[in-house]
Amino acid sequence: MFEQIRASNELLHQALTGINARQHAINHNLANADTPGYQAIEVNFEEQMQARRRAIKSQSDVHFETDGVYTDPQHMSLNLPEDQAYTLAEKPGVMRNDNNGVDLEQEVAKMAQAQVAYQAVSQMIGGRFSQLKYVISEGGR
């Protein structure tokens, strides 16, 4: 029971770390939108999180609430490797005359997605801790 709570909380924490890194990369791209020769960067962490989730499941008897609920291969997964929460890579993109690869519209849309994802994961963590607080305070009655 406690191992499942710990593993789930670890994955949610790592999801926040990955989303936060994505937001920093987007901010960096936006700040360099007028820098000649700058190539936009992106943060990918979903595949690493899925691999970490599978590793945790195979090493223990942990059952995640999200098991079996993915109905589309493009749905976000929630697992990370032990040593790295995300990968950072230059992305090929729009080339302007000054060889800048930042597409402002794409970056703003990605920032909005990242903000929504961060808020959703934060609320999930808050809800989990509210449940634990309730169990601790009301469980002995």
C-alpha cells in the first residue's frame, strides 16, 4: 500500500519536473526568438516516464490507477528513468532569413499546454495529499 503511494507520488513529482523543464525551454526559445542562428530546443520526457512506470511495475507489486486507461497511443504517459527526468534536443523548425528556428505561434501554444499540464498534475498531487490527510486524521475514529 505505502509502496504504491510512494511510487505514484514519485512519478507525479517527476512529471512536474519534466513539465517545468519544458516550460524553461519554451521560455528560452521565446527569449531568443530574434537571435540570428538560434535553433529552438524542446524537452521530451513522456517516453522516459512510461519506461520508468513499466520498470516500477515489473520490480514490485505496484498497481497504478492509470493502468489500462490509455485509449490512444498519443496519450501522455507518466514515468521517468532514475538518472534523467527529461531529454533536451534541438528541433528542426522554421528557418527564417537569419536562420532562426523559433516559431512564435508554436511556442506560445506549447507554453499554454505546459501550463495546463502543470496545473493538472499539481492538482492530482494536492488531491492525493488531501486523501492521505483525511485517512490519517479520520482513520483512527
